Amino acid sequence: MIGFLLRALISAAGFWLATQWVPGIHIDSSNAAGTLLIAGLVMGVVNAIVKPIAFVLTLPFTIVTLGLFLFVLNAAMVALVAWLVPGLHIADFKAALLTAITVWVVSWVGYALIGNKVRGS
């Protein structure tokens, strides 16, 4: 449980960084920290439940495009999170794609810093 919450915090940091760098994504300022935390939690749930199903369903596209369709799939997952979380707004596909890349890079760096200590939790 601690591992899931820590990964959600890392994803929330990725969303925050995306709101700073990516044009087309913004968070309502009334409760920005809460919205980011909820977005991180929802992103974890979406990645655990929805993304594997979508990956299997789109596997032929992924194979034909030599894996590049995974970028589209990740952008769709970010768009789904934005649709589910009130206060998180994404303007278009480009913003969703750049947000997905930003969250991925921040998550990759965060997991590299944490190591295997929390992954098994």
C-alpha cells in the first residue's frame, strides 16, 4: 500500500511538472494540490486496470507501428484521467501526449531514485 501511494505521489509530481511545462494542460487553482494527488491516484488505477486491457485490444496496431502506438495509448490514458478528475483539463492530443511523456520521465527518475525498496510493497 505504501508503494502504491508513493508511486501516486510521483505521478502527481509528473502532472504538476506537466502543468508547468506543457501548454494546453492546467489545473483549477481552487484545490490544486488535492487535484494533483487525485490525478496521481487515478493514474495508478488506470494504469493497473484499464491500460492492460487497452494494450491487449490494440496489440495489432502496436505491432504494426513497431511500438509507436504505445505513445497514443499512454496519451489516451492521460486523457482518461483528465476526464475522470474534476479540475484537471487537457486541451488536445498534443497536450495529452506531452503530459504522458512528462509523467513517464518523472516516474522513471522517481523509481530509479527509490529503487526496489518500495516496489514490492
